[in-house]
Amino acid sequence: MWRNKLESALRYIVGLQDDICLKCKVLVPSIKLIINKGLSTFDTSEESFMKAMQDETWIRGLVTTFQGMAKFGVQTPFVPGAPYQIVWNITRKCNFKCLHCYENAGRKGDDELSPDEIFKGIKKLADAGVISIAFSGGEPSTDPHIVDYVRYASSLGMYVSMATNGYIYSKKEKVFPTIRWLTILSWFVLKIGWMS
């Protein structure tokens, strides 16, 4: 509930939401004070701040930052309200046997989560305020549902990335459908590792 009020008030301040409830309006002066102090401290213009805040990822990040300040205070090291990013090794299965692999990947593990459990996990992370999710492994592209996971996480407002060796996407029949769904998602980053 607190997250929704804080997020609504912030969206109102940056012009992404026209109407907010009275409880949210009460938060606006305090949030503006904190924002202005931050802009002054970091020598940032209000214009560049407002431009950055048009991106939902920045909104979620600032909400998580404010939640951490409210819950834990301003301390060193800083503790946000939720992790900014989760790297999720969704499978141990991999199509390579790289010597440098820290995951000791190869065959799919017997204890890996089902697609339904992964969807529930993504939802739980998004609801907790996690801003970014990076799918890794093993090789995440070997999971037949990876496109669905990426789409779902993105639809929940998360910034999505994937660490992959890219081999599966080197095949013409696999890369063209992938490019089609990648162009739909504006928050997807594909990190391709080099073979060893």
C-alpha cells in the first residue's frame, strides 16, 4: 500500500499521473523536498531529473530508494527497500562446457523450478519492488519458456536482461522470431558471452 502511494505521488510530481488521492497529495511536499535536496547535492538540474523520471525504471528505482531510506535510514552502505537487480540462474542446463564456468553448468538440475513457479517468482520480485531482473544460468536460452519469462517480467515494469553465450540465437530459424519479440520490449538487454 505504501509503495502505491509513494509511487503515485512521485508519478504526479513528474507529470505521469494527473489525479491522485488525498493521502498521496500529503506526501508530495516531503518527496519534493527530498528530491530537491538530492538535485542540489548531486548538482543535477530539475530538467534532467524530470526527463529521466519519464522512464518507469527510474520511477521504480527512486521508490525503492525512498523505501530504503524510510525503513533503514540513510546509512553507509545504503540499503534500498528492495534489491535493485536480481540475477536469476534459472537453469543449470547449458549447451557448452566452458572451463571458466563458475556455475558448473551442463545438464538440467533435478530440482529446478517449473515454469509456473518461475512466473510466480517473477511476480513476487516485481511486487517487492525489484527493478531489474537478469536471467542467467547455465544457458537461459535453452529454457523453452525464456521468451515468456522476459515478456512477463517486462510487462510488470521490470528492466530485463539475459546473459547468454548466444549460440542458440546464431541459428536463422531461432534469431528472427527472437528479434521480433525483442523489438517489442524496450527494456531488454542481451549480454552475449564469448565462447572459450
